[in-house]
Amino acid sequence: MTRSLIWRVLAAPALVWLALFFLVATYAIVSVGMGNVTTLFEPVPHWNPLDWNVGYLKQALSDVAPGGQTWPVVVRTIAYVFVAMALSLVIGYPVAYYAARYAGRSRGIVLLLLVLPFWISYIMRMFAWTNLLAPDGYASKVLDALGIDTLMNKLGVMDGSDWLGGQPVTVVLALVYGYLPFFILPLYASLDRLDHRLIEASRDLGASPMQSFWRVVLPLSKSGILAGLVLIALPMFGDYFTQDLMSGSPDTSMIGNTINGYVQGGSEKSLGAALTLLLSIFLLVFMLGYLRSMRAEQREAAAA
Amino acid sequence: MNDASTGDEGEPRDGERPPAQHGVSRRGLLKAAGGLALGGVTAASLAGCEDTTTPVAAYGAAGGGGRGILGDPTAGGPVDASGIPLARRDYPVTLPRLGDPVKAGKPETGGELLIYNYADYLNPAVLKEFGRLYNVSVRVTTFETLDEAFSKLSTGGLKFDVIFSTPDQLSRLVGRKLIQPLNYDLIPNLRKNVWPEAAEPFYDVGPRYSVPYTVYTTGIGWRNDIVDYDPAKMIPVWDAMWAAEQYRGKVQLLNDYREAIGMGLMHSGSDDLNTERPVLINASVASLENLNRKVGVKVQISAYEALPAGQIVLGQVWSGDMLNAVISYLPKGLSPDTISYAYQEVGGPVFNDVITVASAATKPVLAHHFLNFILDNKISLQNFIGYTGYQPPLNGIDAALLLKQGLIPKGLQTALVTRDAYANGNAYLTLTTAGQRLWEDGWTRFQAG
């Protein structure tokens, strides 16, 4: 009893802090999105819900609807994020699996390598790539020598040999590169907890290594995969500087760029806030889906 | 907005309105907006807003009551429906004077002089020199865009002494009382050193609030060692952008909605850079979309770095950036003569930036001294050639001499702004509220790809 009280007291400041800043910030966005703009283009938040003006929200809705002016951006963003998520899964799963099950003594080093990127800020790493991928950059030369450009051109995901010249492939790969560790770490944690005996049991019962992976390991790592995917999908949907740095072309602009464009300049800050609200609602649905499947899984586990 | 073809997109977005309200005329909405902001707006000033390319006479005169802008009888000039001054070369604006300028006296010493400016737009050596002279430390806070600067200033949370800006921002800054009228007795260098055209500008008759900082043109910059045609020979020069198909992905379009859409306008033969006609703006956006399909533009403003590095080989650039590229960003082994610049001599954008003193300044007299210091011939040359690449409009800066001394490469002679070009150039000026939205909407459409 007293112990739980102690923990409650200790956790309270951080919880209050998080809740307060989440709620205040969110309410500010709502108030700006439901507010107005002066003739000098300053947004005037409407703090009182009775004064809320839904004009901008309606505008934002019609913009992101099929045929609206932001519709192509919405489609592109969803496509990029889903491709990036699929690539993260394909690239990240083996790494997490290896680290959790086969790394043995080198596990520490593998984990260190996974955490290493966090030592340098995301933006700085992206900046480094803008130099490496510049036409005379080292990475560009290596990729060219290996024929990767040609391959990408053949696959139809790249046009020409300039990686920074508005290529969707660069933006997607940069997203994968940037967020991959966030996918691997929770997946690793989940795989690490996986009961080894279950795999042995499946083998004893005659499953081939492949079968036991498909029918035992993969289903058991579902929660880790989902957690990892949600963790990377949320920031990817709102990301704008990866696109800014890696392409800067209207052909690859994402919803984050549109919002950033509205918020950074001009008379449409309220529209930017309204779009932010829509994006948040979309992501909330995404999150709820994840939570529901988690809960279903927990129930199943409890039932078993 | 979704229905670009109807053209009538100028409705203000404030207030609750259904997204598709094409039946309402712009005039009607402007009237509504004007009524909100000022009360009695006359038909004459509304007529002016119908086509701001030829704004009406001074608000005071149009209003009939002799009242100037924002109630200052000594102020005047064309305004939009909500009272925002719309200065044009042919229609000068006297900004309302809010309060009295600071009295001459000893400059404040000690502590910090706080400056709000773009990044890399002041030579640190110059700031150090000023600090040494006046026994003060100078601190620069930077902003990315003027809009960001205005937003942050208008919250009242930021206190500066000196604010760098552009002429089209002055009406907003004055409207929010963010800058103070200047005591020009404290800035003798303005009359002594500055080109008369720039010292007596049409956007700030008097002048009352500003001194000019730098002059620049917008044009085409390119690597003449890579690009196999000569943009300087094209008429208009902007055609060089549309001709760059073979340099796909290495062409810069300025990340600035006025400049980008303005270029589309000039490309299609219009020279009204402040038009508010939806038809023209839509045509410009369409031509930019066509440009993007052809050459895959990079929307950025970093040509000063990207051009010498070869990340772009041609682009829409500001003249000062080309000089900056040569002064500060030339990689080893690349000759300064590889960078060329050309601009549209008749009707192309030529304009200047300004320096102002914040109304919240704690060291207003010292701030005036700083403005005067920046307009000193020697100091401004050091700022220009030694760092920023942006030319001050001073009589003492002898372009011919700089070329002769080799301080500016011959290929970039065109990046220097002549008095003549400045006096006759075109400029991006304040638009009406509705007009600005038209431009911004067009830009958003373009950026959505």
C-alpha cells in the first residue's frame, strides 16, 4: 500500500507535466485551427469553444478529399510511409531477430550499434547525407560504381542519377534510414522475451525451421512488430525535413511539408492548424487500431 | 480553391464560410472585410482594390475627411480595404507616425545591443567593430522568414533594438507598432552616403521608419562551365529555366512564393509583379507546373552554396547570393569565373532590404548609431565584400573600382545593382489581404505537386 503510494507520488510530477503540455499544446492547435486571421495575417486563436469557427476545418477537409488540392500529397504521404514501413520490417526484422537470438556475446555490440545513431541528431545525420549524396559526393560515386543508380532506374523508382534531384526513392530510403532504430528496438525487446521452449517444442513436433518460424516465432512477435511499426509510422506521417533535405521537389512533398508551408508563412496558419488536427485524428485512429489489437492479443494470451 | 478554373478565388478565408462560395464577388467580400477593419471605407478605395496595379490616391483624400492612414493626418497613400498601406512606385505611401522619434542624446552604453536579422546577413567583424567603438556587445538573433519574424515580434515576447526587414513588411510592422519612427538627425549617413532614390523611398515617404540596407536583383545564376547555353542571351532571361531539361533535378526555384509566381508571370510576358488577377496568377502557376515537369525543380534558397558545390547548375537566384557564392563558398579548384548571373533589365525585380528600430528597443539612441554605422562607406564595404555579398546602395561603393581591383569577378558584373536599375526596377510590394491569399493558394497548389 505505502509502496504503491510512493510510486504514485514519484510518478505524479512527470504525468502532470506530460498531460499538461500535451493538453495545452493540443488545445492551442485546436484554438488556432478553429480561430481566425487578422488582416495583418496574424492567427487569432478562439479559446472559447462557443466561438469556434469550423470554416478552416471544412476547408482542410475538402482540400484533403479526393480531388482537393492537397489530395495528391495525402496519397503520396500514405504511399511513402507504407513503403517505408514495409522496408523497415524487411530490413529490421532480421536484425532484431539476430540480436535477440543469435548475437550471443556480441549482443552488446549489436545493441550499441543500434543505439549509436541516436548520439547524433536526426537532422545532422540527414545533413551529412545531403553532402554524401550530392553529385560529386562519396556515396553518390560508390552507388554509381556499383550500378545501383542503373538498377533503380530500371526498377522505375528513380529518374537519372542525381539522388537529391527530387527522387521518391531517396525520400523513402531516408525515412527508413532515419526511423529504423525505432522499429528494431521494441521488436528486439519483444523477441528477447520470446519463450525459447516454444520454438523447441515446435521443432520436436516435426516443424521445419521455416515452418516453426512462420507458425510460431512470427505470430508471437506480432506485438513487437506492431509496436515498432506504430512507433515509426507516427513520426513519419508528420515528417517534413527529410523531404526538405533529400529532395525539396514538389513531386515528393508530404503532408508535413504542406502543414509546414502553411504554418511557417503567410495568411493560412489557421488552415495549417486545421490540417494538423486532421492528421492527428488520422493517426489517432491508427493508434487505436494498434491498441485494440494489443488488447485482443492480451486477452488471447490470458485465455491460453 | 479546389475549383481553380472558376478563377474567383480571392475570398478571405476568415470567418465561417463554405469552401465553395464562388457566387460571392470579391468586391462584396472586400467590402465586408473593410467594414470590419475600418468602419467607413469609401467606394473609391474599394475601387482601388479591384485592381491594385493602379491603386487610388491617398486614403486621406479618398476618405474626404483629410484623415490619413490609421488616423494620422500627416500620413497618406493607397491602402487596401482593411487599411493596410499599399505602396507602389507611382503611388508613394507616408506611413502613419505613431509617437515621436527618440531625442538625440548620448548613446546608451554597456550591456547588449539586440539585433533581429536573417542568418549570415551581417559581417561578424563589423559587429565586433561596432561593439568596440560603443563599448557594447552585439547579439544577433536570427529568423528564417520575415513572416516568422513578424509572428514572433507581434506576440510581444521578443525584445530587440534593431530589426532587419523588407519594405513590403513595413505596413504590418507599423500597424502593430513594432517599430518606432526614426530620428534622422542621428543618421546623417543616410543623406550623406545613400543613393537619393533609396534615401527617399516611395514605400516610406519622409522617410519615417527605415533606412535601406542592401539592394539586389532577382535573376538567373548558372555554372557556365556546365550549362551549354547562355541564359544572358534569352529574352526574357527566365526562359533559361524552361530550357534546362538536360539538367533535370539540378535547377533551383526560389522557395519564395512571390519570387516563384512572379517568375511565372514574367515568363508568360506579364510585368505586373503585384497583380491580383486570378487569371494571371493561375497561368503563372500552370507555367511553373510545366517547368517542374520539364526540369524537376529544387525549391530552395541555398544557391550561394549549392551552385558552387554543383548540387544545382542553374536557377532562379538573388544577385547577392552569386557574389556570396564567390566570396564565401567557392570550393578549392573552382574558378570564380565559372559562376554567371543575368537578370531581366527592364521590368525585372530590383529591390532593397531595410533596417528599422524596434519600438521595444531599450537602447534606441544606440540603435540609431548602429544604423548610421552600417551606412558608413567603409563599414558597408567590409560587410558587402568581406561577408554577405549583398551590395549597399551607397554612393561610395564604386562598382567599377571593385571590378578593376578584382574584388568581384568579371562574370558577376551583372550581379551589381546600378542606380539606374534600382530607380526603374520592378518590385514585389504589399498586396491586399485577398490578393496575398491568391498568391499563397497558387503556391500551395504548385507545392502539392
